[in-house]
Amino acid sequence: MAQTQLKATARPRAGKGAARQARRDGKVPAVIYGDGQPPQTIALDYSELWKQVLKGQFTSTVFEIDVEGKKNRVIPRELQVDPVKDKPIHVDFMRIGKHGLIRVQVAVRFINEGQSPGLKRGGVLNIVRHDIEVTCPFDKIPPHFEVDLTGLEIGRSIHISSVTLPDGVTPTIRDRDFTIATIAGRVKQEEEEVAAAAPAEGAEAAPTAPGEEAGGDAKAAGDAKAADAKDAKGGDEKKK
């Protein structure tokens, strides 16, 4: 497997101040860690790193980083971006050891949606997992997993057991046949929402019973009369 090359320079100091200085110099601060070795702080050329990010699948790509002559086989573990400018500001790389096994997230793609009777009848594809974490050799990272929706009816679920995995690739979740997606019924969902809303609408539209409105007015008049009588009584007692 061909590995993408990146060149970097060593950063003698860690911390926010050194990271800010690297960014002012047109670099992206980064750290290489793992494989039983101490972490190494480095700086990458911004434009070269940005080109790799724009290619896509950055965090599932194996890189060979040349740090002033010393080569490190790594895979990105975290890419931090500026929340406003959406540009990379820091990268964490993990070294790939001699055994060559890594944990990586692989995207799921769904095909043949037009061949699913459930979707044709108005069903909805409810995606539970957009990515699946797997353990695999660094040189056998699948570009993606394909899920064929042909023949699936409403109510059907797609589990990991229905996905064909290449040799040497195993999901990190191994204690259950977890769900990747389901075909849900849109019509049924809308009917349930209408049924749930019906009692509230009925309560608002309920007609007033005969005499109920008049009874309410009579009670209000009685209360007012009682209040006037109480005030009058209080006034007589004061005169005495």
C-alpha cells in the first residue's frame, strides 16, 4: 500500500505559546504519539496538510511523516479545526507499530435504494450508524462498506452480519449483531402523530353544554353580590 508522504519539522517546545507561533509561521502544530514511544511535537506545512484534508477520508489515511530525516508511519486520530474559519489548527497522529493493526472508522454507503420495495412505498431509510469502527491491518483499510437495500421491505433492519468484511477486518463491537440501519414506515409515523394530536384538538373544539355558560354567569353574579353585601355590612359596623 502506497503511503502519502508529509514533511514536518520538530517543535522543541509544547504549549499554547509555541503552537500560536507555529501558526503565525504558516505551520500547523501536531503531535505524534503511541507505540510505546514518548510523544513528539512537530509542525506541518499548512498548505500541504490542507491539500490532504480536502482529498477526504483524512482520518483513515496512512501517512509517512518525515521529521527532519526520521520517518514515522502514522494515522491521524484527531483533526482540530477553527470553529469560525473551518481550517486545521492541530492534528494528533498515532504511530503504527510493527504488528500494523489499527482501529479506524470506515464509512457506510447504501446502494440500490430504488430496488427497495419498502422505500418505494414511502418508507424512510433510518441510518443508525454512518461509520463502523473496525480493527484491520494498516495497509488493508477498506475505503467504505456497501449495504445493498435490494428487496428490503418496511420494518426490515440491516445488521453488521449482513455486511461482507474483507479478510483481516473485524468490527470492534463483537458481542452483538448491532444494527446499521432500518426501513421505517413514513405513513405509519404520520398516522401516529395525527392520532396523538387529535385529543388536544378535540378538547379545544368541545361545544359548551346547554346552561353551562349561563350557570357560569350566575355564579359570577352571586359572588359579586356576596362581596357587595360583605362591604355593606362592614360599613354599618363602623357607623356603630
